[in-house]
Amino acid sequence: MTRHPFRSVRPSINRTMRRMVLQGCVLILPALIVPPMIGAASVNDVVKSFESNKEYVKPFATLFGSAANSGWNQSASIARGFSFYLGMPINLVQISDDDRTFKGSIPDNGCIAYHKDNPSGKTSCPESIGYTGQTIFGKGKGPTLSMHNYDLATKTVTPGIDTLTSDGLAGVAAMNWIPFGMPQIGISYYHTELKLRYIALPLQVVSMSMPGFGLQHDFAWAMPNSPVHASLAANWTLLSAEWTPGGDISGKMKLDGSAATYNALAGWTWKNWLEVFTEIGWETASLKSSGSLILNAKKSTAELVKPNLTMEGRNGFRMSLNLAFHLGYDAVLGQNIGADFGNQVSVLAYRYK
């Protein structure tokens, strides 16, 4: 008698889900425990950046989108009958060189004052200086910018103040890949699948809630008996996090975010178990910081910081090429191309049909 491939799986679904949740927490934690690893002085600098230095921390938005928007789809095909999916899509997101530096400019107040008093004066003194700066993931040193002093009495400018822009943080810059995983379930019927993701970390220092939901519809009803399938999919992820550092920093910083991706999928299946499918579409991501923190709260040098930035990620066009094994135990291996390169390694997955 042939044994049904799901009969041995169903009793262990609860244990599988518990393992998936734990593994998802482990994958996300490295990104959350960065502040304690980089030293008190550096933590203060990073906190200040969430108030006034958007470009320095903007890569967090891009990487959030690249991670959260990946791994949603396990096939270009959705069955007509009832199907249930349980899995842990895992993505490895590469930190792009575009997330390590940024182009910026800074006003030269000495030259601005000179030109205000001498509107027709000719000088090589620029009112702003362009530079290539380091983000928090930067591996190099920030450039030293030569500013100018303006002498009101003589109405002349002379080379003066040098401003050193921020360096990247060594502990963070050493990271080349960020692993990310979230438990996912899917329920499908009549070529349409509803997908749900959720993970939470209710920790004392960092608390986080990240729900996600998606829809996918297969146009198999218009292409009967075809080994080629075409579908449309849309997925959304929300983030709500709070950081309460304690120690010399009192108060709380909040981080709210959203990510979305809209894709067209096409796939070819061989003998009902091996599929090659591609995704082409558009993705977005944004983060917003808020809250109130007091640095050096226990010292006379206490400083109030109010994070208040909205960061839009570089996310835009994205595509992927995937190889899926549909054996009841579903596995998907793939390469994502977008704002960042990434690899989908979804091997913890089961589908009941």
C-alpha cells in the first residue's frame, strides 16, 4: 500500500512551527543586538543620526525591504483544490556597496557670509562642498572637509575649519550578509492563495512586532493543461519596534516601517515536481523613527535627542529566478536581484494538498 506523503508530517506540525519561530528569532537577532556591540560612544552617535543624519542610517530601510519582500512565493502555480502551506522562508541579503557610501554636501558658512556682503565679489570660495560620506555600514574613513572663516572687519575669507564627517562602524561594516527568516502559512483554493507571516520579540531592551500578508492568483483557468503557469502576487510587511536601552541612556526610541512588493510570476513544471519560476516586479520600503532619549542621563553632560526621520529605501525594480522541488516537502532555492542581491533558501516547508 502506498503511504501518503503527508501522513507522517501532520502529527509533528506543532513541533515544526515551534522550531521555525525559534529559528526566525535567531536569524533576526543579529540585526537587533548591533547597538550593544559597538560601544557606548558609538551608540550615542547612532542615536543622534536618527535625529539629524538620514543618509547615515538610511540603508536600514533598504535592507529591511530587501529582506521582508523576499521568499513569499514558492511557485508560480496555485492549485484549484484546497491547499495548506507551512514554512520558514529564509533569505540571505547581501549588503550592497550602495549601502556603504552616499553622496552629500555641506554648506560653507564662511563663504555664504562673504558672498552676502560681497554679492559681486569674485572668489573661488564655494558656498557648499560635495563629498562622498560613509554610512553606518561604511568600510572607509569619512572625508575631511576644508571650510572657510569669514572676517567681518576685513571682509575676507581664509581657509579655516576642517570638518570630519562620520566613519562607518567597524563592527557593523564587517557584515556582508544579513540572514532573515519569518514563519509563513498559506491557504489556497481555486487558484488563489492567502499568505500570512508574523514574528514578535517581546524582550526587555528590544520589542518588535512584524506581521505580513500577501495574495497570489494563478491564471491556470485561462491556460488549462499547460505546463506553464502565470500568476500575479502582492505582499505587504509592517514593522513596529521599540528600543529601551537603559544604563546611561534613558527614554525610548520607536521604529515603524512598511515594505511591499508587487510581482508577476511565470513558471514551467516538469513531471509535477520540479519547477523553474521567475518573479518580476516592483518593491518599496520605508522606516520612520520617533521617541525621546536622553544621552548620558546620569551625568552633567546629559543631552536630549528626539529621533524624527522618515527613511525611504532604494528599493524599486526586483526580479528573481527560483528552482522549486514540489515533493510534499517543498523546497525553493533562488537568486533575488534588486536594490540588494539575495538568496532564498527555503528548505523548511510543507504543503498539504
